[in-house]
Amino acid sequence: MVGELLKKLITDPASGIAWGKKRKKMNDTLMVLVADWLVAAIAVMVAGTAVSIGSPFSGLATMIGGIAAIGVFIGGILLSLFGAFLLSMAVMVLGGKGKYWEGLSVLSYATWPLAVGSLVTAALLFGGIAGAFVGFLVLAVLGTSAVATLFRSVKELFSVDYITAFIALGVLSTGLTIAGIIASTGAAASLATAFLQVFTRVGVGGGIGPITIPGI
């Protein structure tokens, strides 16, 4: 059943969204979510292998690609689970009808075409420049489909118009951007404070003295 949904989200996203809305099962959405990030993780590994062929560091690149793939899989799922909560909250405040399932389904459905496009593009990298160009075209098509699916999913699943869907996604993006800026600023301040503390301790201990330049 989920395979049918995944197929529709590629070949006919509108039909896939309607199909998912009719069934409205959390297990289906969770399976799509896992498929999203599993395919994305495989794409990372394939891309790493493709670009490192013939390199003396191909083994290291493959290992790094594997670690990155694990990070993409786990991080992507966690981010989607949290993002679904934020999206649901934003749409409901704007007057939409729906809860957590709708938010998670929106993100899961929209991610699938992009994940498939990434995997196809990664595989085409083995074809050199020509393969990379074809991969770009494939990713452009499926990436556009993913964005369209995102807006259509919000509209259909939360029963809102496209203007509300656009505003809700804008609110979500703004909230994540603000949170990212604040978190980054806090992290930078913490690192600066830690550096100053270490520098001060070294200086107090006599490890750092006046700098003299011979001949001056």
C-alpha cells in the first residue's frame, strides 16, 4: 500500500496526496518518512563514492560518506518530526484544520520526490560531466515537483487556500531561521567565552609574556 503511495507521489503527486488523505494512517506516513531519509542517506553514500573514484583517498571518502549518510538518516527523521509539530502549530493558528498527522504527512510527501531525485543524480555522477548534467535536469524536475507537492499538501491536508499555505510555510521558515541565528550566536558567544577563559588562565600562569622583536 505504501509502495503505491510512493509511486503516486512521483508520477501524480495530486493523486498521491488525495490517496494519503483518504487513508489517513500514521503508519503510512511514518513509512514514507523512513523511506525519504533512507533514500537520501543512500544518495549521500553513492555521491561520495562517485566523486572519489580513482582518488587515492577513495577509501577515506567512502568511510566519511557512510558516516554522513547515518547523520542524514537520523538527523533528517528527527528534523522532520520536529518540523511537523511546528508546521501543524503554524497552520492551526492561521485557521487550518488538522493536527500532527497532517504536518508530518506534508513534510514526508514533499521530501520523497527530492530524495529520489538526489539518488538518481548521485548515480548519474558515475557518468562524468554528461551524467552530472542529466542528473541536474532530473533533480530540477523532481525538486520542482517537491516544492509543488509541499504547497499542495498543506492546502489539501489542512483544508486551507494557497495564500494561507504560503504564509504558514513562510512562518515556519522564518521561525527556523530566527532560531538558527539565535542558536548560532549563542554557540559563538560560548566558544568566545571559553577561549577568553583559557587565554586568561594561561596569561595569569605566566605562559604568555610580552612579545619582543629582535632589533627593535
